[in-house]
Amino acid sequence: MTSISNKAAWVDEPQQPCVKYMPFPKRPYRLVLLGAPGVGKGTQADLLCQELLTCHLSTGEVFRAIKDSDREKTAAQNEALAYIKRGELVPDEIVIDMVRERSDCFVCEYGFILDGFPRTLPQAEALGTMLGEVDVALDAVITYELPKEVIVDRLSGRRMCSNCRTNFHVEYKPPLQDGVCDRCGSPLVQREDDRPESVVVRLEEYQESTEPLIQYYRKAGLLMQISAMGDPQSVFQKTMGMLERLPSVVGS
Ligand code: AMP
């Protein structure tokens, strides 16, 4: 789990100060992670953030923080949560507004890893516009790939800590004590959208809405395709090997 910053400005609300207490990275990486739900994007994002000292910006995390917050929710937030519960994508305008409010994160000297955004072509275009406004370029868009059967198996066994959100898997990454988080001792839960009926919808949504982004970013010369088969460390090593070969973005 990354501890580069408290990410308050990204996760809680954009007005929150973002406290960083790590040395500057050698170069700030600005990356987008793509991949169907269950390919292990979140795990890779955590490993990459620790190595590259970037911030992990996950729109899914923002929505989960909104869901768990005691604060009164806006109409748009309630609408978004209803989509998530069904496993459907939240409408573009809501997600884009939410990201735009947090666009200061794009000029962070530590760089960033966007996980779960963009997920549709309009979101990718909006991201391009937001980055253009602050004169920031992406270094790469990484897409993790896995066969569908493996994805379903991974998602249905996934359990998440109800407190610190560390991920486990009943078979491949079991906690030391059944149903209890190794890190903080809180109960493990199944995400609402990891239930079988939501998983099917999420995979269809991915195929329809997000897969076209692969072609979009390939055309832009930014795409890095990586197989997500194998254990997280080997996928991470493959990713680092490819990132280290990237030329530095001029001016970064
Ligand atoms: P994740 O943790 O990235 O799998 O996101 C959990 C859920 O939040 C998704 O299944 C969507 O319902 C919603 N969500 C997160 N990011 C986006 C996005 N960029 N566009 C639309 N919906 C999103």
C-alpha cells in the first residue's frame, strides 16, 4: 500500500491539503493503467507507486470514500453510488466533474498513476483536455491483459479489508486468519460489485466502453501491453522493465 502522501486532496475532497513526506522521484512518471476489473491493476498501482514515488489516483477509491463518508451526499453522488452497486459505469459527466475538481493532482511534482480513469472515450478526451490545459503529457498507458475465466476466478474470490482496504483472495492470497485483515485486524468483506451478478455486468461494460481506449492510446503511441498472468511481483518486474526503457518526457 502506498504511503507517499495522504492523498486527501484526491480521495477526500480537493480542498484538503495533500501532505507528502518522501524525497522527490528521479523523474515524475505520469501513467494511466487500463485493464478489466480483476486483472490486478490496483495491486500493480500500489507496487508502482512505492517504486516510482508517484501518487495513486483511483476514481473507484474516491467513490468508495464517498460511500463510506458520514457527510451528506449530493444528488450526483447518490446517483453515482446507485450505478456502482449495479456494477455499471458512472455517467461520464459525473466522473469527469469529479476528476476536474481534483486536477491539481496532475501538476504534482511526484507524478501520478491514474487507475480506473479514463474508462470511456469521452473520459479519455476530457483527460487530454485537462492535461493540455496544464501542459502535462502522459508518459505511457499500460494495459494489463488476462483471459476472461481467470478474471472471473480472481474477482469472485477477492476480499477487501473493511478498514484499510487491503485486498486478499480466498485461495491465492488468503489472510493468516480467516476473514481478518493481516494489516489492521479488521473484518474482510466482499465488495458489492464483486458479487457474480455485478461481475458479469462489469466485464461487459469493460469490453464495450473501455477496450476502445486501447486502440485510442495505441494510435497516440502511448500503449504498453502487459500480460497479467503470474504473481504480482513478476508482473511488476515486467512493467518496471518496460518503464525503464521509456525516454524521458521533454521538460519533465
Ligand atoms: P474500480 O475500483 O476502479 O473497479 O471502480 C469501482 C466502480 O466505480 C466501477 O465499477 C464503476 O461503477 C465506478 N467507476 C470508477 N471509475 C469510473 C470511471 N472512470 N467511469 C465510470 N465509472 C467508474
